Amino acid sequence: MSRILPSIVAGTIALLAAEAFGAQPLGAPPRPEDVFQRSMFYEKEVRDRLEAAVPAEQKMLVEWGGFYVPSYIHFTDQGNNNGDLTVQDLRLWTQVRIDEVHRIFARMRLNYIDFAPGDGQGLRQHDLVGPNLEVGYYELNVSEAAMKYAGQKWPCTLYIRGGRQYIEVGRGIALGKILDAGQFDLGTKDFAFMGFAGHSPRGEDDIERYGPRSGTTRRAFYGGQFTYLAIDGHQPYGFFVIQKHMTDVDLPTQEFDYDSSYYGVGSKGVVVKDLQYAAESLWEFGRGAANGQVDGTERVRAYAFNAELDYYVQAPMKPVLTGEYGYAGGDPDRGTALSALNGNRMGTVDREFQGFGYVNSGLALGSKFANLQFVRLGGKMTPYENKTGAGRIDVGADHYFLFKANDQGPTSDYRAVRAATSVGNEVDIFMEWRIFSDLSWTIRYGHFFPGAAYNDHHGRDFLYTGFNFSF
């Protein structure tokens, strides 16, 4: 509880802000385990807005802003008791653009978390986190610099960026998180290529949840993605990510090494009019310490898949129907999905997929995408929209059918202890009222119904409500 709950809080807040800025589709739940995975949620919106607003002849622009999100969360804890907390989230950002060539961006984050008495589960009842530099980087438009300063017109665009930034490949399953990194984006009419190299910031939660100093482990990441743009209505892509641990975190009776590489192919586009798709296959290779291993590692060989269809119905209230399937391999001889401690059995191949990103698995369950497969059926609509009046209201719901990929192996929820396929079902509903351009109100509720993998079939609730004031 002490590790998972703060991440749920931060992920929920990030989701609310993402929707207010239009960076994520409505109905997507927060990332439940990784605090900063979607924390650069409105970066693209800010960039697009600035590019649209700044005249070409303007040499320099300085802009700043932020948002404040007061929120309330009600949840079912690990003892099937109810918990409550309030969160005050403040983000301040500034941006400097010079000559359409240079760009400096920084965002600060400050949180105040207040649990109801007895609900902190070992955490501080009142906690002030920050202020911290959440994102900060310098970006150079190399192709524009060549034109402005040397009179050279390149047949491609090239951006170079360095600093603390959000890096994502594919659908964000293998990697989707903030890194201290260098990145470049090269593009032509027919293709785009992105490459990066960096490491995770010190002090964040790690994929290894139970090892000593798991909150201080640093990992190096590098990789790239190629996207082909010449097919009308489709964007096929391929990528690779290589991850190496940088910090030795061991016990006399247990190593915690986990080095992995990911290779993926996917595509997104339009099947027919009003029907959009996205699909991705991933293969994980690497080596990781097994349970009780103090010398050497075992092979990691795992697979994951994710596909989604969205049908935009041409009817009043703009309904959108969604279907999604996800699969992440599991290992039958693991004792826990989150650690080398009681993890893969020594002398065997580790078949469990573990990525450094996220796949939507339900608001109340909040499971990592490991030894998990699911079907999600849902939709959303807009029953009220008045551009000159009180904004817009969106409502929606999702139903999840959740299963283990390997019925003998564990999921990230340690309570799913039985060797059974059914993890359970979950229903999520939401309402967002975008009252004004700078004010919105969101309510989200999820209820998880445990399946045969659980001894305890007590349902779980998660309720979130909050306002978003942007300025």
C-alpha cells in the first residue's frame, strides 16, 4: 500500500490534467504504479498552441502558465477498508522560444497530500512533496537553424532535445516515462525516425518493487523508432529499446539485476471511414536474477500484444464505441510478479513480460501489464456542448474482462493467489464537465469484481473527483 497508493494519486491527477489539455482520450484511466509515466501530458498541446500563435517574424517569445488541481479520492485499501484523501496539485511552466530555432521549456510540480486519520497505511498523514523540476529541456531546430543562419534548405526536419523529458515509443508499453535524456527527431515526407539515450531520474519508483533501495535505482535507456508515412491512412512503425541497470542493489542472498531489450512492430490508422485502429506486438529479451540467485542471471523471453478499435458514430451526441484487447506473458514458476525476490525459479527462462510503460487495465484494479490479458468494451458521448455557453459535458463507461495469461503465475496484485485464469471484471464510469476553457470538473468511479484467482471476493471501489483551474 505504501508504494502503490501515492502513484495512484499522482497518476489520477495527471489524467485529469491531460484531459483538460486534450492530450489523452477521455475514458483512459490513470497509470496506477508509475508516478511520472504520463506527467508530460500537455507538452504537445502547449507546443502546438505556441506554434500557431507566434508570427513567423517574431524573434523571441516568453510565455508562462500553470494549473491547480484540488481533488478528493475515496478508495478500498488492502484490508477491504475505506480510505479517503485530498490532494492539492500545483504545476507551473515557462517557455522561451527564440527565432523559431531555440526552445527552452521547464515545469515545476508541488503536491500536498492529506490522508484522513488512519488511512495513510504507513505514510505521513500530511505530506508536502516538492517543489521539484518535473520537466526541463533545451530544444534546437537544426534544419530551421540551417535555413536562418546559413541559407541552407534541407530536405528533412531535424530536432535535437536534451534534458529531463518524456520519452515514449510505440503505444508506450515498452517505454513511456520521464528520462534525463538526449533525443533527436528526423523527418521527411515519407518517414520519421526518433532516437534517444538517457537514464531514469534518481529517486523514482523502479520496476523492482521489493528490493533494497528500489526507490533509488537508476536505469539507462536507449533506442529508436522508425515510422513509415507514405501509406495513405496507415502509419506502420518499428522500434527497439535497450535497458540496463546502473545501480548495484544486492543482498547477501539475492541479486536484483534486470537488463532487458524490447523489439516491437505496430501500426495505426483507419480501417474504413469512422473506424480507427492501433495495434502493436512486442518481444522482450534479456537477463534477470532469479529467486535466491547471488551469482549470474537467467534468460528473459517474453511477449506482449495490444490492439484497439474506435468507431466514431455519426449521430447526435458524438458517440464513440471502443474495443481493446491486451496480452502480456506470465511465468508459471514465479512467486511474485514485481521482484527478483520470490521471482523466477533458478535454472528456468523467465517468461513474464515487464515493460517500463503502461496499458489501461482498470481504475480500481490498477494492475501492471504483466501476466495479464483483458478485453475492454466501452464508449463515450457528449450529451451537452455549447461553445458560447457552459462548455461541454462528456460521459462514458468501460467494462473490463480480465484474465491471467498463465493461470499458474502471479499478477502484480499479490492477492490473486489462486492458480485460476479469471482475474475478474471491472466497470468504470466517468463524467467531465469542461465548464470554461480554463476550468473543468471530473468525476470517475471504478468498481472491481474479483474472479476465481482471488480467495477474497470483496469488491473494490475507487472514486476520484477534482477541479482543474488553468492559467
